[in-house]
Amino acid sequence: MSLTTFVRGTALAAALTIASLAAPSPAVAQLKSIFCWPTPAAPYLLPYIVAKDLGWYQKWGLDAQEVIVQGDTNCTRLVLQGEADVSALGPNIVMNAILKGGEITTIVSWMPISDYRFVVPKDSPIKAFREVAEQGLTLAASDPGGMPAEYPKMIWEKHGVKYDKVSIISVGGMGARLQAVIAGKADATLVDTFSAVVGETQGKTRILVNMADEFPGLSHLSMVALKKSLNDPQKRAALRLFVRGGIEGARYIQKDPDGAADVLKKRTPTIDIEITRKVLRALNAGNHWGINGGLEPEITKVSGEAYAKRGMIPQAMKYEEVVDPSLVDEVLKEIGKL
């Protein structure tokens, strides 16, 4: 697979001044990073999109490019092969890759808090998520072992509810799962905030429970890079700017969700702007953004233990096995911690 087939966006002008986090450097060169997306543009990618589309990366001397391939597995492969510099992956995917010998590490998380919500048809008599298990209803999920299939079991186990009567069916991505509920093919499903708000806005579904309320410390998203890239001065400088953009982009969204919605609208022209605004306000209200880099050790601990218990990873992992906070630390020393 040729990387150039997937690269999106236009390369920036050559020979820009390298910007350090404190002040411009006298050296003249062009730093570049290739960011692998597992999906098209979506709210979880917005901190990066803000930094790129508002011209911050260009101003700082970073040629930020993105490549879109389908799914976490393909993105992981591109990073491991060095064809992409960084990607956004589910934390359980990252942990499994590391346990299998992948030399990657988490460098930032601009959405560290779980962004999943359980939805049911608007007119459903279900009032609590436990009823899906108790009544032996149908749950639309991802393939076995994926978060949308395992997170429901975590909630039921937390509340001591048996779920042996539940029918769990595998239904594509979040949009497909939402449509399965709307069409009456499933009684409930797990989707992100965007899909949940779409269903509510259409008057077709309602939110039953927020995963972040059930498991406050459960992680959602990890931005990973090769460990060796952090030891390469030029690649490290590019990744540091990438990290800075994600943190400042998250802060921008938190401060001005409507302005951030306008930025995302240019990447998602078919999505109603009011839906995007509602999504960003909901994410802000839930404090989902990693405005300080999102690498708190407790998140890795809680997530790793939960994934190991569910068999999503072979064993729980130590913070230092999964995370390298050095770039976040460098950025926060320059721009301050909120």
C-alpha cells in the first residue's frame, strides 16, 4: 500500500523557520509529521484539525499531513512500519500492540475520557441499562472483543446483573449501529457522542447512560508514535509541535465550542452545524478533552485493569510501559497547565 495514495491536504511551503515552543529558532528547515486517521474527519480528531486548519502548525514550522486508512489495525501497522509518524488509537489496541512487541508509546491524549453512550429507541420502555440484560433484549455491538461489545458487560458486571440471555449482534460502525436501533433491529447500542446526538436530534433515539459516568477513569483515545522517533532530534521536534497543537486545540474547543464547530464544518460539510455544536457542548460538559495532555497515570491504571479483567488484553500494564509523557511535559512547561 502506497502512503501517497492516502495522504490528504497540501504540503506547506518549503524552508519555514523552525519554531521552538518558547521562541523562533534561527535555524531554517521544515519539520513534517504524518498523522494516520482510522476514520474520516470526526469530533475526536478536532484538536488536531483546529491546530492545522487555523494555521498554527504552519506558523510553528510543521508540515502537518494526514493519511486515512480504515480501522485501528491498519493505522497501527503504518506507524510500526514508519509510514506514518503518529496515529489515534483505542488504548486497548495500543496495549495489545505493545504486549506483542510493538515499539510504540502513547505521547498525548487529547480525548482521554471515554466518549461512549448507550442509546435506545426514543419510545422504548427501557429506563435502565440493566433491563437490556434482565429482559434478554438485543444489543448491537462491534465484533467480539471490541469496546462496544465489552463495555456493556462491564456495566452489567458492575451492578451484578447476569447477561447470559442478551443477544449481542455485530453491526458495523457507529452509524450502522445507530441505524440498527432506529430500524428496530436492536433494542440498544453503544455509540459516540456524535452519533447519540444525531439520533436525539432526529427524534429517533435517547441516551440511556454515559460510559464515563459508569467508569470515570476509563480511557478513550491514545496518540501513539514509535519509541525510536522520540530519540531522533528532528522527529522529536515535529512530534512536540504535534502534541502542542493537540493540547492547544483541545483548549480552544473547551473555550469556544461554536468556533470549533465552524472549523470542523469545513471538513464535514454534510453534517448540520447545529449537531456539531451540540456534540462539542456535550463533550465540554463532560470534560472529555485532554487540555493538559490527558496522560494522568490513574487513567492508564484503571483502563489497563479493566481491559485485563475483560480479557481485552492479556495482562494489566504499568504506566511507563504504555506512556512516554516527556513531550507533554515539555509543552506544558512552555504554555502552562490549566
